[in-house]
Amino acid sequence: MTLDDIARHGFDPDAPRRVGVAVSGGSDSMATLALLAAHFEVAAVTVDHGLRAEAAEEAAFVGRFCADRCIPHTILRWDGASAEGNLMDAARRARLGLIGAWAGSTGIGHVALGHTADDQAETFLMRLAREAGLEGLSGMRPRFEAEGVTWHRPFLAQTREALRDYLRRQGIAWVDDPSNENERFDRVKARQALGALKSLGVDAQAIAGVTTNLASANAALHRLLMAEVERHVSEQSGDLLIDVAGFSAMEPELQRRLIVAALRWISGADYAPRASKVQTLLAELPRQGDRTLHGCRITTAKGALRITREAQAVADLRVTLEDGAATWDRWEVTGPAMDATEVAALGEAGLRQCPDWRETGLPRASLAASPAIWRGETLVVAPLAGFGIGWQARICRDAFDTWLIRR
Ligand SMILES: Nc1ncnc2c1ncn2[C@@H]1O[C@H](COP(=O)(O)OP(=O)(O)OP(=O)(O)O)[C@@H](O)[C@H]1O
């Protein structure tokens, strides 16, 4: 398929005629814009991160290109350049948020990004250097959902050079980011390494193909494991119980993935716990004991592994009930409408007011992390502890679906 064919057919059959394109001014996104503009009603958007002196001029450059072709163009500004931590990562996340909000406000549901097979291959090599596991080596997906938008990478399987060739043929200029030449950056080293691999007959597209397949395989396995976890979660306590003997007989990689899936399911976190912490936990699991990780408590006792929510992790979570209903952590709480009531963890304070809690048959730690209805400091009802006729607390599965398909 030619680039033009991909722009016309390979983009997304469900995409409406109007799509957004995120354009930095670099070759990949300029080509994406030009190619899609031939077949769709496009709106371009550029984020000025204010990180480099040239950023404003680059945004203006995209603006002039769009004005010449009557393509609407918006420049969004990011003021977070003083953000702590990994600045590039913060900028990337901010960009997604800003563009997502822009798309929402202009009624655009689909936005294209200019990533190519070279981006995939460079990322793969950089992660290989950091000894990423199989999951870490997953490539970017051609399509994902985030910030209320469907994001597309229509040219993810194409090389950067092919896109540049297209631009040269069309006489379209692009901006070269000077940091792309700075050998201090791992990405630049990865790009050079890719060049060297060509003599072996390995090119960016070959590596990109592997990382894309790996991403699909990892996502499929993760979904299967999450479904397995979901099936084994106790409806009553919301805890996950795993037989230690069966768990110990599993392949180490599967054990690791199952634990990660379980921790994410119980905590609802949309990121995985640190690999080193998971390794330490796995080494300890067969022994009797109690540990916490990722907002969960993991207990080994009587031949079973119990993963429960850590009470401390939800200690400050308070949600006001609206007409007797609220979603709290991973629970849907419903009951009669009452004024000035909130859902918060039962906690130690609540347990002290429930002398009969043992009758539930649930561990103290599970009950402490379960929802209860409070009016100020007064415990009104504790559904899991068997109090309060007419009140129910049920595991709410919707809360977990969104991040399963992210990326
Ligand atoms: N400042 C920005 N404004 C809008 N979109 C951006 C911006 N920076 C990056 N993007 C989008 O994210 C994609 C990937 O970003 P990346 O940083 O890899 O690209 P780049 O090297 O800046 O530019 P290009 O990919 O266009 O050559 C871009 O192709 C583009 O679609």
C-alpha cells in the first residue's frame, strides 16, 4: 500500500470525516497532516511546550502551512515547564491532556499522531538497553483511547524516511529538532544503532513488527489474566484468594503477571507496581506473613494467598452519597437516601463500633478497608459487617475496564 492508500483506507473505517492531527512541525507529523488532509476534513493542533526557544516559531511554522491550505490550526500552550521529575514525560502527558481537551471542545473524537516504525524500533532498543521485560518491550499500539479521544498512529508501520520522501516530493518543508542530533540522548544513540543494524538486514520495520505483535500478545494475556482474577474475587469481601500450592507450581513469569494483574485489579491503579518490588514480593509469598504493596495487603496463611485492599490506602477517601448511592474505591454502595452521609472506609474506628464483626467470617483487615456509611465521625452503617438492612455494597467492575485497553 502506498502512503496515500494508507491515509485513505488504512486510517480507520469508523473514523468520521473530520479528524484532528497533532503536529509538532517535525517530518512525521507534517507528513501525517499532509497525507490525511487529502482525504479527511482535518483540524491541526500544536502544543507550544515553551521548553525550547524555537518552540513558538515552530508552532507558527505549522500555522503558516495550515493557513496556506485553509486548514484550521490551533496553538495550545503548556505552562508546566517547571514540573518536577521527567520533563519529557510530563510534557508528553500534558500534551495528551491539552489536545484531548481541545478535541472535546471542538467535537473531534479522533486525533492522529505521527509516530513511525522508526519511533517503535528506537524505543525498543532503548528499552532493551534498560533490560525491560517482555511487557516493557511492547510497542505502541496503532490505536488507543485516552482523554475521551480515540488516538491513531496511521503510519506506525512506515519508515520515517518514506514519510520524508513523500514530503520532499510534495515540496513540503519540516522543522528539524536540534536535539535529534545530540548524542547525549539515548534516542539518538538508538537511531545510530538502527543504522548499523541495517548491514545485518534488520530494519526499523522488522523491529516495529515484532514490538507490535508483542504488544498485542501482552494485551491479550493481560486481559485473560484479569478475567481470571475477576472470576476469583470474592463477591462478599472483594478479596482475591489464591491457592498457594497451585500458585507455586506456576511458571515464574505467569506468577509475576498474575500477581501484577491481581494488584492492579484490587487497587484499581492504572499502572503496574515497580518490577523490583514485585520480585521481592514473589520471593516472600510462599512463606506465612503479611505484606503491603501497591495499595494492597497480601497475606499468606493456611495454604492460601489473600489479596485485599490496604485500609491505609483508602483511609482518606470520602465520597458523598447522592440519593443513597455512591461509587467508593471499587465498591458501588446503595441504600436509602439520607442527609449528610458519606462513604468512607470502616477502618479501625468503625470496627470498634462493630463488636460483632467476627460473625461476618471476614478478616479484620478486609473489613477495615471496606466501605461504611458515616455522618461526620458517627458510623451509620457498615454493609459488609452485616449492619444496616437495605444497604448494599457491591464490587463495581466498570471501574476496571478503562485502563485494560489503554496505551
Ligand atoms: N508539540 C507538539 N504539538 C502537537 N503534537 C505533537 C507535539 N510534539 C509531538 N506531537 C505529536 O506526537 C507525535 C510523536 O512525538 P515525537 O516527540 O516523537 O515527535 P517529534 O519528533 O516532535 O515530531 P514528528 O514526529 O512530527 O517528527 C508527533 O508525531 C506528533 O503527532
